[in-house]
Amino acid sequence: MRRLLLIGPGGAGKSTLACEIGARTGLPVIHLDRLYWQPGWVETPREQWREILDEQLARDAWVMDGNFGGTLEQRLAACDTVIFFDLPPLLCLSRVLRRRLRYRGRHRPDMAPGCQEKIDLPFLWWILSYRHRKRRSLLPRLRAWAEHPPRRLIVLDSVRAVDAFTATLPATDAKTAESA
């Protein structure tokens, strides 16, 4: 596992697990939201976004979190492991609400500066409908992708599964944890 892609609904824990993997393995963490969004929630122009993504994907190793369906094929071609979060929608929603309270009026560490934490109805609907709408087409696609070794698909469908996966990671020493 040298190039990991973490995808799933908002509030699933993609960024949290990406940081944990990075801290324990020394792999650099790439938060797509941080690269894509400009201050004030302004989208990066498409051509510039492709260049930014190409630059990140060309690195030797990484842990990348984020969805951005329009670039999924490009990211799948570059990664060796996909971690797909298939957690219950209400759990994800509750995490997003807690995150909103925690970062109210500020931006999250995994988000671009100038993009304060916010929640709107389309985002809430996306979280609640992700499992029904996105997963239906995405999971078979990821399973087909993983049929070609050395590719690996890890589906995390519960908090227990996330904890079990995390337990398989190398132990963190104080020096590694400080650099993350």
C-alpha cells in the first residue's frame, strides 16, 4: 500500500483515517478538498484542477482523501488501494453536525483556508442519499477495478471495521505522530 485512495460520504471519516494512516506509515496525506477549493468556496477552474491533480498523482506515494467523481478514473489508474467507506447515513450525518459545531466560523485542517465549515441542504441530502444513489454504481465499479492484482479494495462498513483496519496499521511512535 503506497498509493491509497479514501472515498465515501461526508462525515464517514475519510480525512481522519487518512491522517492516521499518514502518521503511522509516513506516507504524505493529500486532502483533495484543500487543493480544490479556493477561499470563499470558489471552485478551481477545471484545467487548473487537472494540473494540480496530475502533479499529486505523479508522486511516488500518498494517502488521498476525497470524492470528486469527475476525476475518479484518473485517481483509480494511479492508486494501488481504495478504502471505501460504506457507513450508515445517520452516523455520517451526526458526525457532520458535530464537525460543524467544532469548526463553526473556522476552516477544518483538511479544508482550504478561507472555506469556513458550513452545512447546506444539498450537502445534507448528498450525505443521506449517498449510500442509496452513489454506492449502487460505485461499489461494483470498485470491485471490478480490484480484480486486477496488486490492486486492493477495502470496504469499511461499520465503526468496528474502521477500528479493525486501523489496528492493522503500524504502531505510531511519538516522533512520527509529531511530524504528521
